[in-house]
Amino acid sequence: MQTAATAPAFSKSASSGMVWTGRILSGLVVLFLLLDGAMKLVPLQEVIDTVSQLGWPTDPVTWRVLGVLLIACALLYAYPRTSLIGAILITAYLGGAVATHARIGSPLFSHTLFGVYVGIIAWAGLWLRAPRLRALLPMMR
């Protein structure tokens, strides 16, 4: 029998609050990415104007493809069985956004690192709601 002194620093089980916090964080990421993907599907004139400033092509086909990819990644992330591959794909997508902003010299904390912020929230949400990921990547108390 383990006592408090010999118990592991991190338990694989999670409290209900931890799981719900992870679900809320993940839900916010999914909603943001679905909205972003939907704006690319239309594509809105504001999207076309913004991407031309970033040096990307302005043809609607490119943005519809990116919108479909982003929505697919968000849905993979939202579904528990595919959430890990979804998180990896979202991270790759956000890496492209960070690289784009770094390439044109966007403001660091508000634009360039925004993809990093979203990625951190996505991974934190997944870590909090997925016991197998917590077992793979334990945090010490």
C-alpha cells in the first residue's frame, strides 16, 4: 500500500475539473479553427486582401483548399480517437502561419507568435483531456 510519501508525483487519472478544462480549451481551439477555415471557404474579400499583404496567392481555389484542410484538421482534433494526429496536423498548419508572419516581419507578439499561442492552447487542452497523452508526457508536480 502506498502512502502519501511514496505515491507517484503524478497520477494517470485526472480530476473532472482537469478533463473539463481540457475540453473547454480544445473546444475554443476547434471553434476558432472552424471559423478560420469557413472564412477561407467563402473566401471573403477581407481574407483575399489580407493574404495578398502576406505575399500569398489570391486565387480562391488556394484558399478553399486551405480552408478544407484546416476544417479537416480541426475535426480530427475534436474527435477523441484521432485527436493526436489532429493536434500534429494543426501544429504543422500553425507553423506555416508563424513562418509567413516571420518572413514579412509582422509584429512578434501579436502576429508572428499568435500561431504558437493557439498551438500551446491546443496541446494543453489535449493533454488535459487525454489520459494516454498524460501518461506519455508526464508533468512533475
